[in-house]
Amino acid sequence: MKNPLHTEVPQAKNPNDLAEQFLVLNDIIKILRKKCPWDSKQTNGSIAHLMIEEVYETIDAIHRKNDDEFSKELGDLLLHIIMHAVMAEEREAFSLLDVITKIQKKLIDRHPHVFADVKVTGEQEVMSNWEALKKKEGKKSALEGVPEALPSLLQAERIQHKASRMGFDWDNKDDVWKKVDEEMSELKHEIKSGNSEKTFEEFGDLLFAIVNAARFENVVPEEALLKTNKKFITRFQYIEKKAMEMNKNLKDMTLAEMDSIWDEAKSIGM
């Protein structure tokens, strides 16, 4: 017997038609907003933090080169985009159509070297033009578009990139590394002086300088640190595993014993 509460699942007439499938997804989300107790209670604010989580899960799939998971995580991100737009439309703020037409317009307006007669000599000029166009759109500062919610390493990198596009940058990477050395010396000086407030500040200055150095070496510091974190976890868990095999409590092992197992993990490519 058919459940009277059963809702017909939307179907695309042509499963391979991208536009049809997009509309089906939109319809599914609208149905969930009306009929699912959890989905119907959500607001743009209540699920905002979940979107950040989905972004990091997507990045993780990219790093693991797992295309199956990558495609699924992109789907989760798309779900959030449509869900946010549907909720905004319900409160008469904007619609999914507004979202799509605005990004279309932005892409066309920000690429006059593609869609108009502006000529550029290379990537750097494209980025400089991008920032200049943002200023014309009403942005008071080139740094206005850096979200405060970004992780600090990523935020520092974005700040430096945007400043660089406006011509505020080091001439060569030797000077960048000299700045790193300078900040390290200042940090050590403040640590010796016992000035905790200045030590705190100099730690920040050193990290900012290292992020700058990473940028000049074409390294994304956020991703580099993430990789190191994962490497540390893998090696530390190897130490824990070996300790269990030896029927030892990790807290009772000497640092030399743990270092030896750490080196073993390192030698086998962990």
C-alpha cells in the first residue's frame, strides 16, 4: 500500500542533460525544505558552519587524489549553495537565479581582456586589472574582500596576494628571506627580554613573514602545514602502535625510545 505521505521523486526526462539535472536537484531541495523536519528548520545562519566543513572535506579529497570522493564533496557544496539560495528566496532576499546571473555578470565584467577589447601582457596584468575593476565597483580597499573567518595562514596569504596585485611587494625573494631572519632575531630578543606581550606580537610577525616567503616559493602555507600535521599524526600513531606491541605505556617510554621509533616510521616513508 502506498504511503499517503510519499512524495514523488523528481526525475529528469534526459538523465544526461545538465540543465535538467540541475533543476531536479533544485526541486528536491525545495521539497525537503517543505517536508523534512530537519531541513525545514534550518536557516542561512544555522548551516553556515557546515559549509566550511564541506569545503575542507573537498580539499581533503583533492589532496588524497580521490576523484570519486572529490565529485561527491563538490555535490555537497552544490547542495549548500542551492539550499542557501532557496532559503534566501523564501525570505524574499534573493533567488538562485540572482546568484547565477550575478556571477555571470562578474565574470564578464572582470575579464574585459576576454569579452571586450582590453589587451593584457600576462597574468600579473590580469590580476592588477581585476583589483582595479573591484575598486570601480565600489570597493574602498584592495584588502576588503579578505574574509575575517579565513584560517589565519590562508588569510595572511590572501592579504599578501592582494597587496602584491597593487604593486606593494618585495622585489626579490632574497629580501623576503632577510625579512624572515630579521623577524626571527626580533622574536628571540623579546623572548630573552621576558616581554610576553612583544613576544606574542613578534611570533605573529614571524609567521606573516614565513607566509610571504612561502608565497615567493609558490607554496600554499595552509596546505603545507596541513600536510605536516598529517605526517606528524601518522608517525605519532606509529609510535603508539609500536608501544602497544611492546606492551608499554607511552607515558613510561623515554624520549629516546620514542625518537627511535619516530625515525623508524620516517625510514619506511611515513
